[in-house]
Amino acid sequence: MNAPHAPLLFSTRNGEIMLGGTAVSQLAARLGTPFYAYDASLIHSRVAELRAVLPSSIQLHYAIKANPYPPLLRDLADLVDGGDIASSGELAAALQAGFKPQTISFAGPGKRDAELEAALQAGITVNLESAGELERLHTLGQRLGIRPRIALRINPDFELKGAGMRMGGGTKPFGIDSEQAPGILHKIKRMELDFQGLHIFSGSQSLNSEAIMQAHKAALLLAHDLLNASGLTCPHINIGGGLGIPYFPGEQRLDPAPIGTHLQQCLEEHSVRLSGTKLILELGRYLVGEAGIYVTRVVDRKTSRGETFLICDGGMHHHLALSGNLGQVIRKNYPVYIADQADTAATEIVNIHGPLCTPLDILGHKIALPRAKVGDLIVVTQSGAYGSSASPVNFLSHPRPAEVLLPASCCAD
């Protein structure tokens, strides 16, 4: 099978890619192209896999920014223990999907007063990113007669080694530097706010279990020291996520079992000080990333100075990460297949581009595929997270891609 570096989590039948028991060609006939499709069965399996290896007291929260598609959110609301949002729009989406307010937390710098007020009215937890945000929230709470539920987001003095995106260590717009945290915690105590806990997130998209375990250990040690100094009771500690998925050649899927074993050891080590404190794993990409595909159709095939180009009806305006313009320093190819030739050996090297008037609109660069013709469907896997919602869908006013969630009970027609 082509592109074996990221194994297909869905199946093939007679060489055609199936998702949730339905052929990609059937989905294309129903939805048109381009489109995203997500398999709820794969999401359920991923959550069950984690539940099986994590300590039973660990809570799983879904980072809604990874994929806020409403049917997917409704499905996840029944699977996980809470949701983490980054805007008032995501707050509305989470509440509509069925997430309970007391299980929702709100992180992100630059929260507007209107967003803080919405958070207060909804009764969710606000992860404070600065001393100024604390003051604004306190003032709003006094005006509205609402005691704010707050947690303190910490910018630790360490980072998640090898992370695809580093969220801690050094100077950051996120959170309060760990050395400033004791003073802020004492202020929170004097203000008599409803203190919910700490949020310590050092990085994301790591495939190195040792690095993840080291970050978890460092986060709990930091939390222990801060709480000892403050004397505050701590209902929860959000240690972020960090668990990555394989995208590119040479990457291997992460085994969560050692991470679960290590977290159990951490809980036992800190059992006295953190008695009654819940640990939260905040995961987005890891829960949904491998459960989604992006499908686009070849509309033209051309040769330019000896190289073959496949021009498709979808592109970076739908899938910015695929083009390499969402954080990659050196662009790498996602796993790409031809829908009805998934089991066919590659016979040519092609460049795959979208319909946009920019050379940045790259879907695949010098990628090996079976010979493709106009009308063929190109399938991009590992596309369940940071897809349509993380892309410039209004660029050049092309239509938005369709989206569909195949339910866990979905079967072949």
C-alpha cells in the first residue's frame, strides 16, 4: 500500500478506501467534492484505548479547537469528561453540543471583556493568562454579582522536548510565568475567588513517550510546590495533552500504555498533597486526528517542464496544514492516496496542487502515486484535526468543503 508511514486506520475493499464501512466514492457521490469525513467508530476506539491504560481517576477533556464540527462535538460530549475552549464561539458550540458548564474551561490570551462576561454567566472555569486578566475578571464578577470560577494557567520554565508546538518555557504570550505564580495565587486567595486549579501545558504533538512522561512529572512537581506555598485547595490540575499522531515518513504511532503507567506512579507519589485533586488530560488532535479524511477530485492533469501536476478542486483554503503553512518549518507530505487504487503500487511521481492562484497551494510535492486521471479522488488521511476550521476558507471565495460524521453504527450500503 502506498504511503505506509502512517498506517490506514480505515479499511480497503477491492482496492478502494472505505471509511466507517462506506466507500469514499459513495461519499463523494453524496456530498460532492471537496469534503471532510470523520469516523465516529475510530474516535470511540481511541477514547476506549486511553481509558483502558490510564488511571481511572484521570479525566479526559476534549480541546474543541482541534475540530468543532457540531455533530462530532455532540458525539464527544458523551464520551469525554469535559471540554476546553478558546473563544466565546467555542463556548456556545460546547454548550449546544451538551458539555456541562462545570466541565468546561476557557484558555487563551486576549480574552475580551464580553467573553469573560459570557464565561461568568455560563458558570465555566476561566484559565487566567495574566495578572491583568485576573483583575478584569474580578471586577466583572463584582459588577455581575457572580463569584468567578478560575484556574491559573502556568507558563512553566520547561518545555515538552521534541514537541511539534511548544507552549511552555521561555517567553510566551500564554499563561503566567511560574516564578510570578506564587504572588498571583496569594492574590487569588485574598480575593476569595472560586479557585479550581492549575493549567500547566508545555507542548503538543509529541511522539516521544519519554518526553511526555518527563513533562508530566515536571508539571506535577511544579504544581506541588506552588500549592504548598499558597495553601489553596486544588480541585483539579490540567496537565495538558502533548500526545501526537504520526503524519510524516519515519514517524511511529505513540503507545499510550507507558504514559498511563507513569501517571499512576505520579498519582501515588503525590497522593498526600494532591488528595482530592483530579488530574485532567486535555487532548484534541490525539482523539480525532486519525479519524478524519479530506477528499478532493482531480480536475486537470498537466506536464510542466518534465514534471506531472495533478490540479484538484480542493486546496490550502480547506486544509492549510496539508500545504505546510500551519507551523511546518520544512514542508513534508501528508499520507495521500487515490481512492480506488489504495492497494496499487506507485508508478509515477506527481505534484498535487489546488485551484488557488498561489504557489503555496500544495497538496503533495513529488509524491509517489499510482497513475491518476481526471476525475480520480485524492484522499488525505490524518485530517480529522485542524482541518477546515484552521484554514482560510474565504480565500478567493471558493465554496466551503462539505463535512460529515459517520456514526459508530455506520455500515456499508
